[in-house]
Amino acid sequence: MANKNKIKTTAGEKIFDTFNVVFMLFIMIICLYPMLHVLFASFSNGVELMKHQGLLLWPAGFSTEAYTAVARNAMIPRGYMVTLFVVFVGTTLNIIMSCLGAYFLARNDQAIGKAAMIFIVITMFFSGGMIPGYLNVRSLGLFDSIWALIFPVALNTFNMIILKTNFMSIPASLEESAKLDGAGHGTILFKIFVPLSKATLAVLVLYYGVAHWNSWFNAMMYIQNRELYPLQLILREILIVNDTSNMTAGNAVDVEQVSDTIKYAVVIVTTLPILAIYPFLQKYFVKGVMVGAVKG
Amino acid sequence: MKIASQKSVAEMNLRTPYVKLSFWGKVWRDITSNPILYLMFLPVVIYYILFCYKPMYGALIAFMDYVPGLEFWENDWIWFDNFTRFFNDRNFWRLIKNTLVISLSSIIFSFPAPIILALLLNELKSKAYSRVVQTISYMPHFISMVVVCSLIREFTKNTGVITQILGVFGFPQVTMLGEPKYFVPLYVISGIWQEVGYGSIIYLAALTGISSELYEAARIDGANKWQQTLNVTLPGIVPTIMTMLIMRMGNMMNVGYEKIMLLYNSQIYDTSDVISTYVYRIGMLQSDFGYSTAIGLFNSVINLIILLIANKISYMATETGLW
């Protein structure tokens, strides 16, 4: 009887396993296809693409016209420079600030430790809001400056707590012996704690870097000078506000036909860098997400 | 008792004059004995004061008749007038309804999705296949909101690929974001697409923490795969689910305004305008700073209350909470 039961369940299990494998294939297609569609469309001929119906499994009439249009445009390279600056400078500042904060919060020998933690955690649940934040940036003289994209997001509490948790797992004996050798706090942090937290720091670099790369709202609030527009804000103009007119300078007849393929080419040019990087850092995600879930 | 303690304090005072220090006294002692440590922490404190606490103080303009250009304290206090104005705003009920509808549909449909994906991934026999599925399912998370929203707009136009495919099943060929009734489904479904893979990481991590002995014991007791899932796997990840659910509940009234702002238009305000997008329009487009801040403040207070209630309920039900 037991034996028969066992065979029965394995049959059921087999069906389930097959279903599961196929279902996962379906999930992968759903996740991948939109970007593939964009990729194919970006290499399509504008007119052919307009005529095309349904799924795109290959570029409709191969053409690199859209990419040459993107390359000719002055705003996109400039936006790239602004975004790269914000990503590099911003992320560097983020990491330094997170290390400094996490180092202090990871110690339990300071009388103010608990109060400092409360001081910081409060900001996770309560904030001044959109307008007070905007007025604050103005009153600090950051408005319409590239630093408005960096200083207000110089630190992320959640990420700092991830790092703090990681620092706390480092054996105290390491710090003790370094102290006996005459190491100061700076040396302990940057020569012992930081090298021992490389994996967590890699996750933080990814979190902060992606956030900077993808951010557009602060730029829309705080930046007026078009020369300081980051990539995402330019993207928003091209894709959402539908401002393709200044992309195809003068060539009025082709505007309508080229615009769609240009949109797709712009998406590819601005999204591919991130999509190329994250798989290499994937093994660190679990660690970052896990530690982050541990309450502060 | 009292005498004894006084005596011991006196004795200790003989050894060191700094025993009975007040809290700030202790803090000062720490600072003077470790100045470098505090110097290193100073930039962090400055950041929080300048960019978190100063705006909180600035949020006092919610209680003022704020006139841009005047000095902060020169504005007239009108106390709760901005709040009563909001309660009487003709958009008030629409905003509350939309915020709740979008938020609740996200919780009901988007919240379980990563849990289900994690459970299914966990059942895959081939670990390599599982890893490939994971890598690919994380991808949408890394695509910027601007791009995701522009794709949604492109694909759901009357000539868009999604509209065309649905047309096979007799779906009308319309620009979906021009019609109020399609907004919430589009918002929720695209939200699942964006976050289901990335959201599953935490549950997958929790699943690996379940001891294999529990599964063996269940098998010996004659439990089949389904019963094992119900009685071993699910209880094993309940604490993680609860923590994530409370955090989600705490953000119930915080519907992501970035995504809505990139998707909506005045034709579909009826289903898509939420409190935070209204805060933006009143504040940034109409420059009614005091009123906008009051609406935002009302929103944060409601959020905080929901978070506290959710945490309390979770404590009573499963003994897991945020603190």
C-alpha cells in the first residue's frame, strides 16, 4: 500500500516538475521579451516597423539609422557625462558616508550609541516631504547645481544599516589587536573593516550606483539648466514628453517614421550598461538583501 | 539599602571622581576620550540634520499661510486650516480611494507573486536552470522607471504590441492609458513584472534556511510534496513573509508617485491620481507650498499609524514584528 502510494506521488511530482520547468521558461520569456523587442525595434527600419504587426522576432528591415541619429544628437552624450559624474562621485560619497556611519553605529561602547540609532531610524519612517525638501535644497544654495543630485542623497539609511550589521559580525579581537599595535579609528575602519566587508560593499556600490543611474525625479525638481540634465531626464523628454522633434534636426518628412526607432535606440543605449553589469554581482545580492531584512 | 548604595558611591568616588555621570556627561566623556571617532561620525550627523531634520522642521509650513520669499517666521500661523481645506477639497475622496485601491491591489496581487516564484524555483531539480531563471527574472528590476513606463506606454498604445496581441482575443484596439479602467491593472501587472524576480531573493534565502531534517521527518510521516510545502516550507518562511508584509503595509499610503507621474494623464485622473501625485501638482506646478506640505504631512501621519497597527497585529498573530 505504502509502496503504491509512493509511485503515485512520484507520477504527480513528475507532472508538476515538467509543468514547473515549462512555467519557468515562460517567466523567462516574459522578463526578457520586452527588452528584446526594444533591441529588435531599434535596429529596424522606421517604415517597416510601423507596418509590422504583433511580436517582433527579428528587426523589421535592418537599419542602424536610429543609432546614427542618437550619435548625432548632442544632448545624449552630455546627459551621459552628467550621469557618469553623478554615479561616480555620488557613489563614492555614498560609500564613504556609509562606512563612517556604520563604523560608529556598529560599536556598542558609546553612551550615545542607542540614541544615535534612534536619531537615524526615525528618518526611515518620517520625512519632511516633497516641498520642504525642495525648499531646503533652494535654501542651501544647491538648486540648479549638479550637487543637488548628490548631497541630498549622500546616504541611504537602509544601506548603512546593512553595512553596520556586517561590521558587527567582524570579531572584536581583530580590532583589539590592531589597537594594541597603535592603530587609530581611521586605520581600523579602512584597513581592517573595509577589506573584510568587500562583498557587502560590492552590493552597496551596486545599489547606490543603480539608484543614481536610474534617478530622474530629483533632477526634475532641482535642475533647470538643460546642460545639467542627467540621462534619465533627457530620456523622459524623448520618451514620455514625446519631444523627438529636436532629435531629427530639420528632416521633417522622416520625423514620424524615425522617431519610434530612435526612442528604442535611446532606451538600448541608456539601459544596456546596467543590464551588462548586474549578472556579475548577482552572487552578492542574497547577502545584501538578507542582511537588509534583519531589523536595525 | 539606600545607605548602602550611597556608601558604595562614596567609596567609588574616592577612586575616580567621574562615576555618577549624567547621560550627557557620559557622552562628553566618550567624545573627549575618542575625538577621532566622533569626528568621523560628524559628516553623517551633519547629513541627517541638513537633509532629514531640517526639512522636517521646514514641514511646519503646513501650519502656515506660507508666502514664498518671506522669512520663515514672518509667515502667519493658520494652524489646521490647510488640513481642513484638504478634507473639503473636491478631489479628497478621489485621492483617498485611488491611493487605497492601487495600494491594496498591489498588496493582494504583487505581494504573493515573489513568494510563489521562490517556492517554484525551490522545487526546480536543476540548480543551474534555477540560477538562469533567477538572473533573467532580476533584469526588469534594473531597468529605470522612465524606460519601464515608456515601454508600457508604447506597448499599450492602440498600435502597441500588447494591444495587438490582446486584439486576437477580441480586445478593443484602444490606447489603454487613455481609458480610466485600464490604469490599475496596468500599474499592478507591470509592477509584478518589475519586481517579482528581485523580490523572490529574500524568500529564496529564507527557504535555504529551512533544515532538511524537517523534510525528512515529514516524508517519514508520509507527507507528499504538497503537504510538505504546506506544513514545512510555508511555516518556515512565515517570519520573513510577515516582516515584508508589515513593511509593505507601512507604505500603504505611499503609492510610488514616480511611476504614476510617468504613466498618467489628465484623462485618467479618476483612477490614477493619488495623494503623492496631488502633492506634486499642488506644490510644484501650482506653487501652493503650505497646502501641498499639509497634504504630504497628513499622508505620512496616516502611514505611520498604519505601520504601528500592522506591527501590533503581527505581534499578536505571529509574534514577529519590526521591533
